[in-house]
Amino acid sequence: MNLGDLVIRKSYGGDVTFRVEGLQEDKAVIKGTEFRLLADSPLDDLVKVPYEPETKKTRLAHIKANESYSLLQQHRKEQAQRNQAGLIDDWNHTAVKAETPSYFEMPGKVLHLDGDPNYLKKSMALYERLRVPAEGHFVHEGSMAETLYRLLPRSRPDIVVITGHDGVLKSRQPYDLYNINHYKNSANFIAAIQVARQYEWHLDALTIVAGACQSHFEALIRAGANFASSPSRVLIHALDPVYVAAKAAFTSVKDTMNMNDIVHHTITGSEGIGGLESKGSYRIGLPPLQDLTTLKVTPAAI
């Protein structure tokens, strides 16, 4: 067994594929390749595989991922139609109908901190496909609070994603799902949320999406997250936080995000992601701009 090997666990029927991240005398530290789970496993429970097998769980996740992408694309199409019809012209309260767009769009900006470089790469690729402005950083979970303290004043995001790997420490006895010390990284996520809330306390001015597999959902929400994992302590897909962030980025600042939509836009559903009523970050402006790519705003010196 070597670092980087792909493995499955015999005791779980090989339902999830992992990559070996660390080796000790008789056990390995393993990270899920599709699901944001960090676990320890005895070496004799691991079976090396030459490639990532398509299990029932990963097959269903891929199907749901495609459905989620299609739903978000449909949401964007319907939103463009509403905008073009002039249904949300708040400046003069009259309908504006034109053959060409009479507005410009400013979706919410995402600052994404990820404890896994492979997941970060997948996440940034999906943001690009969904046309969500996003800035991503690979940061170990234990350093996320310090990193956010430095990044937030510079990045000035509308949405912060705090994710990586997590898991319940089943070796801790008595087994207690409501004890924060029984989680691998939930305490680190909480520390990062608290830093973000010190920067911006208003839930609708800064949307926070936090957590990973089996994270302490209640503690993350109490710390200040708008959306968090995992209400049922289940595995969440690597891209679940991205779908929530994308929904926030393209929901109007005048509208509250539909919680049922959030559930349907994620791969894991209500068992994996939950949250609070929160407004979106999407804005339209007038008159239309010819090219937003050349627009640069330099913050004033403090």
C-alpha cells in the first residue's frame, strides 16, 4: 500500500472509493474521491483498485449531478426571460421589452476555501461552467480561519464556501453525534465561520456555505452558516457546496432562496444539506454594459 493508491473498504462493501493520504503502522488515512469524507481504516480492511470503480452510490451521484446542472441552467434561462420581459425593473416600475438585453448582470461572487486540491479543481471547473464568478484556494482545514481573516477584506465576496473533508470519530466513546470533539474537522469549520461572521454579521450580506461529510450541522448553523452539512450525518458529494453557492449567486437580492430548490440542486438532498432562509446575491443593472471583462475596480486606500 502506497500514498496515492485508490482503495475501497471491505467492511463497507466497497461503496466508496478513497485515496490513501497517510500511512501508519497498521492503518491508513483515506480521503473519498467523490465524497468529502476523511477516515482512518485498518490496512487489512483496504483493497487496492487500479481505477475508480463505478459503484451504485457513485453512479447515482453522477446522474443526480447532471440533473442538478440542468436545473441550474434552466433557472438561469428562466431568469433571463424574466429580466428581458422587464418584470424586475425597480427603477421606474414599468415593463421594459426589447429585442436585445436592456440590462447587465452581476451575479454574486464566491470565495471558495477547500481542504482538498482535487475537489477544488472540480469545483472551480463547475463554477466556470455555470458562469459564477469565483475565487478558489486550497487550504488545510486547520488554517481556514486564519486564511479567511486575510482574504475577506481583499476578496470582498458575496458568498463564502468553507469545505474540505470531515467525518465522525467513531473511535470516541461514548459515541456522541452532538459532541463537537467527535468530529475530524467540524471545529475547524466553526472557527472559519466565526471569522467570516466577525467580518460581516448580516446573514443576507454574506452567505456562508460550510461543512463536509458527516459534519456537525447544528453547530455550523449556530456558528453563523446560512447552509451547512450534514443534517443526517451522511456523506455529501464533492460538488454539493458548489451547487448551493451557485444557487445563491444567481438568486436575486430581492428574493429568498427556495429551500426545496436547494435540496433539488444538490446531489445529497435534505439529508446532506440544510440551512436558513437567505436572500440571493444576484443583481441586474442599467444601462447595459458592452464589456464587463475590462471593468476593474480598485478599492480606495484605507
